[in-house]
Amino acid sequence: MSAGLGKHPRGVFGGTMLNRMSLLAVVPAILALAGCGSITVPASGIDSKGVAYAGSTTASMSGGTFSVTGSDGVVCSGTYDPFNRSKRIEAKTTCTNGRKGTIYVVRNNDGMGGTGDAEFDDGTTGKFIFGKKK
């Protein structure tokens, strides 16, 4: 008796059907990144001290990076996993003034934009947005 996809609980290639379906969801993103090398979208925000930030976030096959520069000249940057399929992710950030923090990101359904709430080790907080206008 042969083990077909419908008869074998782990499928012909191993893994669950859900894992294979999740992989299928990532393949278009990988192909898109492979075709153009990287995708960069604008990012901006403001912190609880009134400092405005502007910059960008870039997703590529080698990973995700972001960098924003404050109106006070401070640059905050970090990395993230662009292949993480979760709607909510966390990204660590470090700033040129020594401040460190975490940005709690909620992505739009297309993964190409979203919002973030930042918390820094000095008590400063911030609100950020990223992505292209629709």
C-alpha cells in the first residue's frame, strides 16, 4: 500500500500539512526578494520627548534592517527577521546616544507596512509607522 498525501499524517515529504502551507506562504516573499534584491519602505515616528524620527526599513534575503534619524541628530537602528510570518514581532534597537530599546511591531496584512510602539531603557517611549501609503 502506498502512502499518499491524504493517507499519511505527515505527508510524503514529512512535516505537517500546516507547515507545508506556511512554507507556501513564504515562497512568494522569497521570490519577490530574490527578483529585486531588497525592498525598502519609509519609516517615521515621534518619541515621548517630542523628537521626530525619519528613515527606512529594508528587507532582503540576508535579513531586515531599519534606521531612523531623530530631529536631534540621534540615529536609532536595528535588525529583524523579514521571514518571520507573525503579524506581531519585536525588534531590538540601539541609538548613537547609547540608548537601547525594543520596538513592538504590528504588521499590516501584506507585511509591507505597519506600526510600532518603542520602549527605551531610559524610560522614553515612541510611536512609529512604516510602509508606503495606500
